[in-house]
Amino acid sequence: MVSDITIFLIAVISTLSFVFFHLFFFRFIDKRKILKWLVRLFFLGIAVSISIFNFIVSGPVTYSKIEAQLIILMMYSLMSLAYSLAVFGITATSLRIRILTFINNNSQGVNLKQILKKYNRRVILRNRLERFSSSGELVKVNGKYRIRKKFSLFLLPASFFRLIFILYGRKPSY
């Protein structure tokens, strides 16, 4: 039988390895392929989790060991998701935070023309469409964008909120 503290520690160590991999590898990757690399690093963290578990817990395979490994993987998944949402959900996608950071990084100040040059509608839309296309979410056919995959990770939050609206008996607005 595997103790609760062992399960917790392995999950935390696995999550810390995910954070380390993120901090190390993301310095070298193309920023348009962030989602692909997040998934790759997530699975690398799973491999670390399984390796640590097998190193610490020895002996024959039992139901309690399988159960412990599944709990570790669930905890690791939730902690990695929370970390990813905290880093990318707020700081990387919030236009307000990016504009404030842009202004803060220029000690002499920034005029409106400089801000609009970097953050106008066309630039923002072009960057987003480029990111979606490079990640494989969108494909451009005859000048029109289409969703490439039937199931898209980018649409998962929208689907979740749609379900919440339906469960509360309200019609989604999108």
C-alpha cells in the first residue's frame, strides 16, 4: 500500500518537473507552437511521474499501486493545468496586461501611435489567426478560415461554459 504523503509528494515533484521543463524549453521554441509544446511537456511530466513512482515503490503490481498511480496522474494533471492556466490564461492572453507591460518596459514612456502600431485590431487579429493556423486549429482554404479538427482544445472552455449555461437553464449567447 502506498501512503498518502508519497502520492502527494510524487504528484508535486512531477508538477515541478513540468514547470522546470516549461521554463527551460520555452526559451527555445517558436511562440506560435506553444500549445503543442505544452502537450509534449505534459506527457514528459507523466513519464517522470511514472518513473519516480516505479523507483520509489517496488514490488509486484497490485490494485492499490495502480490506484495510487492513477491518483498521482490525476493530481499531476490538475496541478499542471492550474499552472498552465495561471501562466498562459492570464498573462499571455490578456491584452490589458500586455499593454501595461509594454508601457512599463519603456522607461521614457510610450505615445498612442506606438501603442496602436503594436496593438491595433489588424495586428492582433493577424497574430491570433497565425497562432491558430500554426497550431493546426485553423486551415485557410480559398481565402476562408475553417476549423481543421472536429475537437479543438481551444473550443473546450467555450463548450464547458455552454454546458454550464444549459445546466442553469439559460440559452448561451454564442
